[in-house]
Amino acid sequence: MSETETPPFRYTAAMAGEIELRWQDFWAANGTFHAPNPTGELADPDHPRAGAPKLHVQDMFPYPSGAGLHVGHPLGYIGTDCYTRFQRMAGYNVLHPMGFDAFGLPAEQYAVQTGTHPAVTTAANVERYRQQLRRLGLAYDDRRSFSTTDPEYYRWTQWIFLQVFNSWFDPAENKAKPIKDLIAAYESGERGPEWAGLSATERRKVIDGHRLAYMSEAPVNWCPGLGTVLSNEEVTPDGRSERGNFPVFKRNLKQWMMRITAYGDRLIEDLDTLDWPDPVKLMQRNWIGRSKGAHVDFALGDHKITVFTTRPDTLFGATYMVLAPEHELVDTIVPGNWPANSKEVWTGGHATPAEAVVAYRAAAAAKTEEERTADAKVKTGVFTGAYATNPVNGELVPVFIADYVLAGYGTGAIMAVPAHDERDYEFATAFALPVVRTIETPEGFEGAYTGDGVVINSGFLDGKNKDDAKAAMIEWLESSRKGQGATTYRLRDWLFSRQRYWGEPFPIVYDETGLPIALPDSMLPVVLPDTDDFSPRTFDPEDGDTEPETPLSRKKDWVQVELDLGDGPKTYTRETNTMPQWAGSCWYELRYLDPHNESAMVDPANEAYWMGPRAEGDCGGVDLYVGGVEHAVLHLLYSRFWHKVLFDLGHVSSFEPFKKLFNQGMIQAYAYQDDRGFYVPAEEVVERDGKYFHGDQAVTRSYGKMGKSLKNVVTPDEMCELYGADTFRVYEMAMGPLDVSRPWETRAVVGSQRFLQRTWRLVVDEETGAVRVTDEPLDPKTRKVLHKVIAGVREDIAELRFNTAIAKLIELTNTLTPLPSVSREAIEPLVLMMSPFAPHMAEELWGKLGHRGSLAYADFPVADPAQLVADAITYPVQVNGKVRGRVEVSPDTPEADVRSAALAAVEEILAGKEPKKVIVVKGRLVSVVV
RNA sequence: GCCCGGGUGGUGGAAUGGCAGACACGGCCGCCUUAAAAGCGGCUGCCCAAAAGGCGUGCGGGUUCGAGACCCGCCCCGGGCACCA
């Protein structure tokens, strides 16, 4: 292409670049996108949107990785930018901030490899991200940006930790309360007389046992390969670490936990107040895994085995019991010899029950998680030799151990009802155990019947239905002290400490008792100390018999600290674990509201304005939160939990952080491998006859994520260079609905560039640069098109349907292009409507049209309802479902006239046949049946 | 196995139960040009040489005057969960 022959005033990539950088400077210099707060440092009563209705829109902030952004990353950011630019013009005071989730493993691992401090790497990556995002023209309020690694930010992360630490959960009111209320209750004697007899240290232990953040010596997920423990959520179903894919071992270690299980009910029930995609709600419900039922005690000699069941109504059908192989009572109940009538299949051929148990445990332990899952259909187990008593009918039932019962769920023991539970049925079939039906089962039904029906063989429950029988049985269990109604959760408490360097330090020290002491707020932040030794001790990934060692524990001069915490200067030992990466992202939506407040996490007035409930029963929260579905459980569950604690303690007025959630799709790409399996640069591959070639070599195509190693990365920087940011933005928004994943195709970007060029050309003469717009009114037909487009575009953007909004703008542009003159009446609304998508070009054209300053606060066009009425309606006429003709009539034509006109239009096809039925759908079509 | 999504031209995708394929990419043709690029204009679901016509939204049934959309039964793809008592 010869540059010299391109018209001098054409909208080219070079011109776009010049315009874009200039407007980015203008916006920054004028603080165009600053959003005013009701109070405090960011209040601005003179702002055009001060006191206007608010709209808080937020993206899931990124971890700033060393690789920078590829074209897939900003999809959601551009989406929210288009949406918020539109809503700002439509009158809202818009909060649209961006920050960085900058603690985390990659910077630390890079530090271990290179010696570069994570703070240095992180700062450089954040700066790179900022530049890339700025180049896209994203309209953030830059005063509200922060990184989770800023000490001024993590000061408040630590403060929230202390709020959680200094609280307990009152089940009576189903909410968190200050721990000092609990201490007062103990001191007043209202929680029993024991308190008076306890030593100071014993009292602290009692209190610590109630805190929402507590230390526990409990089985945790120890990952020697990473040198750290992991939360349940960070372990994959096959027992490996989500990061790094190392083996994970269950070990008893003393760790910090957060009592998220206390919030199980509210985390489930409040989902109903949220405007979230159903699959995400479902994933949260499943993860929390609430089941309602009962605990039932089965007597066994002097012992009792407590089981959890969701089907207390079937207790009369419990014909055996199963304990998890690891259950603590197993060794106690095993008798010396097999009882007389033990079946061969029960004993597994072993001489004594003890031998059988040892052998089964060894076999179960040797199975990998994968084998165990794969064998799920084949039930294994062994008889313990013991019999327990069914409390409801006094019958003796054999007690088995089997690995289909999990030690970690419920009580690790079940009553087995083969007639009405599929797993129990399979086991009973394999071990020749009796099946007693307690619910009437349809004739000819084989297997376990889990449906509803009339209760039978169940004494006082007979004749009831399933639900009534459940309630009656729970009542009976409670009154006869054989059990009680109970709810269990799959959700476990949140393991909150990590043995890593690059995270928030805990604001906790230990005194000589070894018990934790919260530092006062005045000592925050506890700054992460400098070091050149970043790595936790890591081990052979397969060696589970290892102990964690934190990087901070090696900083002896930091760990030992002299403080005056009220009773004179004393030496304390600091907590050397750090918080998990989730901590910083658990509350960042709140800090955006009041980012520089030094006396509070957020001023209550600012929180109430931006996030407070709008109506009775409204949960409040961010109005629109956009991000990937991969955070459906982890991040979204943890941040909901923290938000509820802050709500209970009175720090926020909203009880959910994110009112509406939107999951954007992924931009994916093709990758190509040669016959050796090596990836070849995707941009060098050409297609011939449906096959793909790199040079002369045939290559195979695969489809998935963009990645450096796949050699298929396309960056927004390249797109800005080749086409300009506006073209890139329009392309990403036009290529499909925001929530759908789709392949990237660089060569298709040119379509968006042509569209912007055509629009530009409507205003600017490409040869002279002169503005071509006239003040002549539009012809009536074009005016109708204009208003129809305005109405459609408004609706589409409000519903996040950017692709169809852009299609309508293209249609309008294509309608205006062939007209002899370019009317201001059409051009000004077009420029305003394009500004959410192509903001730089729109600003530039707005200036050329004679306006001063930015259009960011100009009124978004509104359609004139009078113009939305069509002049004429064309009715397609169907005969037996096929279109055979059409008639054009004026919109107010009476139905009878439409009908006769339509019949006339298809007279030939009817060929004299009398229509059986004629249906006139007003404004739509006419359907004739013969 | 269970629970969610989703299958529409060569491609990305449009379509409150009412003319399937808007808009765009690609392709073909034309204008402009010494030429090419860019730009502009036209054509572009499939079958048939064309017209007329017929067939078309994963497959098979159904409801309806009318189904891409609703109902029933399958197939395929993507995601989540996976012995949770």
C-alpha cells in the first residue's frame, strides 16, 4: 500500500492513534471520569452528576501477570466501559473503578528463581497493565485505583481480619457479634458457673474457641511441592493442588481458620436476593451442600454410634450400618471372633474381625482417589463382627466398614436403608443383606425407590407420606432422646493461613501462653518485612511426612518484637503465616468507594450511597459485577462471607457485595502444531482447501485458550497499532454477545475499521478535511430510521446486547452514506450513540461538529415516539404456512380491509378455493388456511 | 452417572410463537486505476444450467393457522458436581 495515495484526511490507524492519545490525555487532565462521592475527599457538589442516581459497575480485577494482557482479557472491561459510558450519558452518577489483585504466587515464584523482589515485579507488571488499559480508553476514575499490595490497602484487609477475629457467631440471632459481648456474658455467669473457676489462660482458650477467626489443629490439605497448606476449594477432585498440580496430603497441622460454616444458611438463602446466573447460584448451593435430616443414636454395648440421615422416615427399614474405615469407634467395637451366623461374603475370608478390618483399611488406603471414584459402582466393605440396636424397633443390625461412607461428611457413619437408597441397595445386593421396604413402591419396581409414597412396615408412621413421616420421626427421636433433627453442610471452615511470603501478614502476636493476641488498630498496617529469602521450604512433592516452614519465620529480628499492649513493654512473637490470595479480593468493592479514607475502611455515607439497599428487602451491593465464571465458588463465596460479617458488625448497610453478576465469555484462539507436535506461530499459518499450512508444511489445528507456549497470542497493543483502540473496541463488542465464548479472528477486525471510516467520512471530507455536515433537515423516511435506531440502541445497550446495538448503528451509517447531503439532525445523534463504543473518534467528531469539551456528559439521544410509528405496514400473506404474497397498507387500516386486501393478493394461489380460516395478526402477517 | 449451558450459511453471529440467516468476515463480479492496494457498488443458505419450484435452524415425533423458539424421546459439544447418607 502506498501511503502517499491514501486520502490525507482518512480515518487510518495512524490518525486513530493520534486522536486516541490526545483524548486520553484530555480525559486524564480534566478528570473527566471522576465520580463524585456524597462526602469526604472525593465529594464534589459542582460535578454534573453530584446527587444523581448512582450506578456502581465493577469488573473482577486482574492479577497483573508478567505476560501482560492478550485480546481476551479486556473483553469484559470494554463491555462495562461501553455500558457505563452509556449510563453516564443517560444521567447516572457512574462508579467504574479498576484495581489490581497483586499478591500471589507467580511473583513469588519468579522472585525465588531470579532474586527479584516480588514488590518490584509486581509494581512493573501493574504499571504495564495500567498503560495497556489506558491505551484502550477505559473510562476509570483513576483516583480510586489501588493494588491489594499497597500497605494503605492491606492495612484495612488486616483491620477486617481483626473484626472477624474479634467476633463470634450467635446462633440464637444467626449473626456475628463483638467478642466482648460474649466475654461479658461469661463474666456475668449467664453462660454457666464454670467460668469463675477458670484461670486467665483457660478463659482465653474458651473465648478463642468461639471466634470467627480461630486456630485449629485439624486435618488440612498439606502440599509439600508448594510448601504450603491449601483450602478445600484449592484442591482438585483428584486430590491435587489447583496451582501447580502437586499431590496434596491430609495432615493435622495447626492453622488459622475462618468460621464460614456458621454462615451456611444465610449464604444459601440470600442467593434468592441476587440477580446472578442460575448455574453460579447452583454451584454455590452445591458447594455449601446443606442437607436437612436428623442425627440418630444406635446403641452398641456401652457405646453409641451416631449417624446422620436425611431420611429419618425410613428408620424402620435400616437393616445394617456402615462406618467409614477411619471411624474412631471401629477399633473399640470389633469383637475377638466372628459371631456364629457371619456370612462368608461378610468376613472376606479373614479369620477374625480385627484381621478383616486391618486388611480392608490397608486396601482402601492403597487406592488412589481416582481408583476409588472409578470403582464407585462396585461396593466393597467388610463386617466388623459387631451388632448395633436399631433404636426404633430394637432389632440388631450388623455393622460394616466400607469406603463408600466418607469420614469427612456427617458423622462418618450411616444407617443403611437398601430399600430406599441406591448406594445402600448396591451394597446390600453385594453382601446379601435384607431389604425392608418402608414406603409403598410401584409394582414391579426393582432397586432402591427414592420417591414419595405411603409409609408401610413402620409402626406409628404407617399411612403417612414421606414429609409427614420425617417430621413425626424427628419428634419421636427427640422426645425419646434417641436423636434430634439436624442440618449438615458439605462446606468446611475456610483454611486461611498460607506458608508463603507474598501475602498480607496477620496482625497477630503470641505471648508466653502461645495464645494469639490481636494487635490494636493503631498498630496497623503490619508491614510485610523486606527479605531476600522468599521461598517457603518446599519438599519432594510425594513426601507427605514433612512440616511447613514459612519464609517469615526465618526473619528472627521481625518475629521477636517488643510491644506495649497495655501491660507494659513485653516481648511477643509474631504470626509468620500470611493470608491467602483471596483476602485482598474479598472486600475491594468497598475500598473503591472511599479509597483514601484513613480513619475508616469506607465512610458509611459513601457506602450507603454506592452500595446501600434501594428498597425494602433489597440486599444492596454492586449494581453490576462482570467477570469469568471460574470464580463462581471461591472468590464469590469468600467475599459474600466477609461482607456478611461486616454487615452484622454494622460496618456496611448492604448484606450482599454483588447484586447482579454477569459472566462474560472467553475469547479463544486456534493453535497449530507441526508433525513433530511443536507449535508454530498461528499468524503465519495459511488455509488452503480446508487444510492448514505453515510454509509448505501441513499443520494440525486445535482450539482453546491463548497462551505464549501455544504461539497464538494476540495483544491489544498490536490491535491498537494496526487499527486503533476504537476499532479494537468496536470489534470485540460486535463479534457476539458478551456472555458467549468465541474464536478470535484478526482478519475480521477490518470490518469494524471500515465502519468507523464510513462514519468518519460522513462528517469529514477525506481530501480536504473540511466538515461536510449541513443544517438541512432530514427527509421523513430517514428520520424514521434514525429514531428506530435510537430506540433499539438504547434498549440493546441497557441489556448489554452490544453486538446488536452496533449492527443497528452500522445500518444507520449505511443508510446515511448514499444520501446527497449529511444532515446534522442525523449525525449528532449517531456520534453520541457511537461514543460508548468508539469514544475517541466520537469525541473528535463532536468537536468537529462545533461542540466544546467532552461529550461524556452529553444527553444520550432519546427516540421521539411519534417517529416510531410506521408509515405503512407490509403484511406477508401465508397460504397454508407458506408466504405467497404481500400487501402494503397504512398502519390504521381496519382488520377487515387488511383481510380482503390479503385475500386479493393471493387470489391466484387460492384458485377459487374457499379459505377455511383467515388469521390477521395485527402489524405482523396474514395467514390463510385452505 | 447426576445437574446446568449450547447445536442456525464457508466463518462470527441475528431473529417478543409470525417473511430464518440482521450486521460483519470470507468468497465472486463490477466501477475506479497503467497496475495493484484502499475505497465504492452488486451478488453470495442448499438443490436445479436458469426460471418456476423444492429443501432447509443436530436427529425423530408432537402441539399450532404458523415452531429456530413450546412439549416428548434421542444424538453430539462445552462446563460443573461426582458414593455428601
